[in-house]
Amino acid sequence: MESVIFDQGYYIIVQGLVIMNITNNVTRFLDARKVAYAAHELPAEKLGAVEAAQHIGVSPEQVFKTIVVVREKKKPVLAVVPGPRVVDLKSLAAFLGEKKVSLPTEREAEQLTGLLAGGISPLALINKGFQVVIDSAAQKYDQIYVSGGQRGLNIRLSAGDLAKLTNARFGNISREE
């Protein structure tokens, strides 16, 4: 299965046949901004970043997950970290100048973002008031993969474009599990 661009949106090509146009608010936003990206369809059930990497056929370190992190009295932060790693809450708190940050439950993260777990994406939450911090490991790659704002859709784009679109900063905010 491959994804190919045709004017406005991406199509899935299987054995030379176009079978699906992948468009949603994220892909329309990227198209409108003329950002180079590729959309990758995945099974629609909730997949972790490591499982998504297996489906796409890339290193799990290149597929980034978006973790909602709450802080006292301020809007939550979106921490974008490599699939096999976890958010280092102490490092993130220090990076943000906060005393303490914490992880909400999956249900709370869904309520805070309005997105289902497995589909939470900084690209889907642009202009919603979330601060975005991308782990510095993303800068090692020409392209990284992030959720496309819904389960079953991953977007490949440059870490620089992701940072620019989301007004994100890079920081060492992850650790091994």
C-alpha cells in the first residue's frame, strides 16, 4: 500500500488502483499551508506508536506519540515523544518552568482534547490553546510520523514543519520506559 498526492489530498494506491482518499481537517490544513506530507492509513482500532511503526514499516523511534500532560492552573501541554519512550515528567516540568506536571487518565485526555486516544495530534489541536513540546530526538530525522487527528491515520512530515505549524519548542523531555 502506498500514499500518493493528487492535487487536494492523498489517495491509497493498491496494485495500481485508487481505493480511498484520505482527507480530514488535518490534511486540509496541511494542504492549505502547502506543507509537504504523506498520509498513511492504519487499522482504525487504537494502536500505539510502536504498532503503528510496524504497519508503516519504519523504526519505532521515528513514530511519535502525543501525550497530554496537565499542569496546575494552566491549559494542558502536548508532549510529542518517540514511540518506544515515555514522557519524563520531571524534565518536562523543568523545561516548562513548572514545579509539577502529571499525566491524566486516558478518558481525561480525551475529554481535554476532544479526540480519541490513538488519534490525539498536535496538528488537530492547532489554535486550541495547547502548548506543544517536541522531544529533541525528532530533530535527528528528516521526517517523523505523528497522528493525523483520528485513529487509523498517521502523517509523515518534517519535525521543523510540525514545530512551525504548532508553535512548538524542542526539548529533552523523554526517557526509556
